[in-house]
Amino acid sequence: MNHSFVLLLSLTFAVAGSAHSAGIRKTEGEILFCGNSYMGHYRINNSLAFEFERIANSSQSKFDLKNWGSFRKGGSTIAQRWNMTAAERKEMLTKNNASDPKRREVLTTLPEAVMSGQFDLVILQQNSKARNFVQESKPVVNAARRNGAEVILFMTWKGRARPEADQQRITSGYLNAGKSLKVPVVPVGEVWAKIAEQKIPVDLYLDGGHPTSLAHHINAMTLYAFLTRSTLEEIPLQSSRFGKEMSEEEEKRIRQLIVKVVAAHVF
């Protein structure tokens, strides 16, 4: 595990009624992505992790991704992932044809993966309908810290047809959990909300809630900006990859928005 990154104070606090996250500033690392299908299905190259790898591998990237792995279970809460047995994990990966090393799914249980010393950063996502956010997260956070790793909470977004109040509930839940656990929160859900608020005509929803490939890219750019405090100018524009889904002008607007939202959530 590489410990050469700079850790800033990992806490959240309230300023003028808004919660902010001090965060982690990193220029390199070994990352474990831990979530449900909002982080991506099992198809290769269609996930938050693969999009982040693409960004990190850009020639002028400010983040050196040493290694990464993924621990996903569709529809799951943190507790369900944490308590999954080795036999259950194997059965799930086999059923979804996800044991192929190219998919980068961790083959062990989640506690074993977190405590292996293989990862120095865990990106942790909760089911947006779950209760007991803090209670479910504590075993992951404590195990990570005991083994020299840090945790970042990955804020999700409201469903396509849900009211704006749902995003406010999700945002508050993540920020309050971050404050209690003393871990940073990457404000992905807030980026989605701002894209909708500014009426940028991109469709982030594959269905009622899951992200499109474009949305995975935007989520990964948000994570990259959060980790590196980058203005994203060094990352080549990607609109040509997505055809009619996003124009170059829309991509530039979204990047500016990402930088602004991230800056509002860190100090």
C-alpha cells in the first residue's frame, strides 16, 4: 500500500446551514469501489470504476491509479455487502458471470478485501432507501482505518421521477453520515441536481435510477475532481465518445459545474 498521499482533516462541519467536507487530497492510490448497481452493472467498461480508470490513465492526469478492485451487489445496502459470506459472494459472481478477472471484481468477502492491505482508499456507497447509514458504515470505516486506508462516501442521486425533496434527503443523509463518521463525501448527487437545475440537456438516467454510460463518466469526473482538486482542464474532452448524448459545449458546462460543486463541498 502506498502512503505518500496527503491527508487533509477528514471531517464535516456546518457553515451557514450548509454541510461541507474537508475531504482527502490524493495524487495516487489503490482504490476499492464498494457499492450496488448505481456504481455499474457487471458489464466490462460500464461502471464508475472503469470510467475513473480511463480518466486516471489520461496523459496529463493528476492521479496515478496504482490498482483498483470492485465489490458490487445489485440493490444492496452496506450491511448486506459487509455480511455477505464467501459462498454467497462466489454464487453471486458466478450467476452474473462476473468472476472474469477483466471485470476486476474482488473475489473475497468485503471484510477480507478491506483488511487485506491491498487498498488505501475505499469509495463507499449506500442504498438510498437504507436506514442506519452510520451504523452500517462503521465496520467498514473502522476496518479501513485499522489497515491504513481511508473511506470516502459516494453520494447518490434521486430517482428520475422523484421530487427534488428526495435529493435533499439523500444529500443530508450522506453529509450527516460523513460528519458522524468523520469521513469526506464526494457530492455526486449534487452534481446531478445542478445539471437538472441548469437544464443542461443530457440524460443521466438509464431507467428510473441507474446511470447511463455518460452519467458514469460524469460521476467519475466528479470523483477525480474531488480527489485532486483539479479544474479538469488537463483531461481531454470526451464528448466525441458519447455522440448525440453530450455536445462539446455541454461537456464544458458540466465540467465547470463539477468544479464549482466540488469547491462548495470542501475547504
